[in-house]
Amino acid sequence: MKVSRFGGFSNKDSACLSPKLLRNIPGTEPQSVSCASLNKSGTLARRRKNKIMKRLNAVVRLTFWLVMMFAIVFLVRAESSDKRISTPRTKSAPPIRIFDQNGQPGQPAVNGVPSPTGVSVPVTVGGGNGFQFVPDTVNISVGDTVEWTWVNNGHSVTSGTCDAADSQFCSPDDMNCAAGILSNQGTIYTHTFAQAGIYHYFCDAHCTIGMNGVVNVSGGCTPSGWSAGPDLNPPNGAVRLAGVYFQANGKFYAMGGRSSDAAGSEFTNPFEYDPGTNSWTTKSASYPDTHTNNMACGVLSDAGTPYIYCVGGSQVTVTGTFDRVFRYDPVMDVITPVAAPWPGGLGMVLPGGFTVFNNKLYILGGFDTITNAGQGTNQIWEFTPPTTWVQKAAVLPVPLGYLPTTTIGSLIYTGGGSDITAGALTDTTNSFVYNPMADTIGTIAPIPRATGETRHGRLTSMA
Ligand SMILES: [Cu+2]
């Protein structure tokens, strides 16, 4: 039974990686990776103004939210791990409006569906400790859109540095930016960036306590923009890794995988790519086991701290798979087990396509390596930190393994995937769109070329 397979990119933003570099992460198409500036913002200039009332208000609200967050975390941890702890998110927001770089209304956008030339990147307003933009740094390309969603009351998105609006854009409607109009929970504000640059923004009520953000807009990808990068650490190449962009530090991680199909060739440590130095580093943290091929990995936050979660996986020449979950903290370089094995693994199913939406990891389909000598599965699973697994009611219209899968806006798309019959893998053109909030799935136009045994590339409309 031949089980060759991919490496992949699981991320919301992708770094500029070269074809040479990408060749060492099988299954990745160079054109599917968006170029994005990964420059961190510098320290924001602060300007003092008379904000006594707003600060007092902020302290009261901060205290309230800290108490609330503690209570929520406590209650969630007290839940049994198999109990659904979340309800579908509902948005009671005004219609989205997209404004161009000059503040002029552009074409109306359908919620979650990006324009053909760009992607939509979500940012939470009032996330984190309640007074943060999460993530506070977004790296996008020209033509991409940032979608800010308010999760609590009394915030603004105002371009400029703290208390110094520059009126390039602002919530709720790009008008009278200097006024610092505050909006409430459920509000959605979007802005499409038509020009490259570094765009600072802040919350008019809370910038003095650190509620600031930055959008780095790179010039966009063109074929001539590719340049050579360093090879992945293992000189003989690597297969079956899961690629993850970690937005919090702007670095890219290759998780798991192995150097060959020979027994014992599994990698034991994560690899880290730093776009700033254009170099790879082998990290010190080591994997908890050797079932590190074909894992499903993605960035999820637990109690406000982002981690790379990895689910399942196989070991070359060893029958069966693992269902375990672990998480990697790239900042601390620590791997810890997560006491919530994937119920869909059953010791024999490799995760299929995977992607993250709304701080949940979704696994679509999979490869049952045992039943009928190997067959595809159609289940859809959802993992929410810290420990909750839910099998969704919707299923893939046809069983598939190794689906290229990604999130665009609020929808999850698949393009192709492997039909697995009696252990034989065949590329297909099956393509679906899954709505994780409605738990519905539908068929979209088939991918033009049969595709399988690969993971998704991202984050452009060319994926
Ligand atoms: Cu605020």
C-alpha cells in the first residue's frame, strides 16, 4: 500500500517562500503562497491627551472582563471533555461595507466571501484581555481585506498612532475618523488595502493601555517576486510535514514528517523558518512520540496564548495511527501533551484535510488505514481548546483522504483529495465548501486538475 503524502501549509498568512525552499516541502505549489511582509511594527508613538474618563472606564471594564474570563475558563475546564461547550456564533452586525484606499465605498461584499483579487483576514476587536486587537499584527498583500469583528463594547478601529488619527480608515464607516467613534459587540468593519505600506491603527478609547494594531501590506505576489531561500534543515529533503505559520512571532514551522520512507526516519524536533534571517533552525523541543507523519496541525489559542496544536499521525512501516494531541509553544519552545485524543482516529484513521476557523481546528475526512485494506472517511471533526472534540453532523459528500483544505473568510474550502479504495489512492477533482457555523456542506466547481495527497497552500485566491 503506497501512502505517499504531502507537507502543507496551515496558516492564515503565508510568508514569502521561494520555490527552492518549497520544493522541500512536498505538495506545496509555489503560486499558492502569498507574499507578505513580516515586518513587526515598531513602537508606537504615544501622545498624551486628556483621557481620564476613558482610562477610568477602561480600568473598570478590564477588571470586569478579567473576572469574567476567569469564570469562563474555570467553568469550561469543569466541563466534561465530551460536552459541547460552544454554541454557534451569531452575528447581529450591520452589513459589511468595503471602502477603498481613498475611503470611497467600493463594491459591496458578501460576508466571508473575498473579492477575486484578495483574501479576507479576520481580526478580533476586544479580544485577548478585552483590550486588544487579536492578532495585533496582520501581514497581507495588496488587494487583501482585513475584517475586524467586535467581541465586546466600546472600541474603535482608527488609523494612525495613538490618539492621532490619520483618517486613512476608521470604523464604523470611514467617516469623521478624528472623532474616534466607538462601536459595540457584533460590529463588523472591513477595509481593503490597495497600496503597500505599514498601516498603524488604534482604539480611540484604549490605545493608551496598549490597544493598538498594525497592518503590513506587501506589494503582492508576482512571478518575478520569487527568490531563492535556504533549504529546509535535513539535507535529503522531507515528506509528510505539516507547515504552520505562527503569526505571533512571524515565523513558519514545519511540524513532524520524516526524511525518507525508511523505518526510523521520523524527525524528532520542529523546524523553524525565520523570514527575517532567511534561515531554518531545528528547535530543542522534541515530539512526544514517533507518530509524527501526516499530522493535522494549526494555530489555536488557549486562554489567550497561541499554540501549534497537532493531531494524530502515523509512523513509517508501523501499522495503525495515533489519536493523540499535543501542542507546541514556539515562543517557549516547549511541547506538551493535550489530554484530548481525537475520537475520530480510532487508532487507525489519519486526519484528512485540516484548517482553522474561529479558534477551532477542523478535520475533514481521513484515511482509515485498516478497514477494507484502507479506505477514505467522510467525517468532519471540530476541536476547540482546551479539550473539546465534536463530530459535526455534516459529512463529506464522498469519503476522501489528504484533502487540500483552507479557510477563506468564514467558509472552509476543499479542492481535490484522494479517493482511497482498498488502499489504493487516486487523485480526484472533488471540491466542496463547508460552512462551519451552519454545519452545512456543498459542492463547488471541481478543481481543474485532479489533486490529492497534498495539503493546502494558502492564502490567495490562486490556492
Ligand atoms: Cu477599545
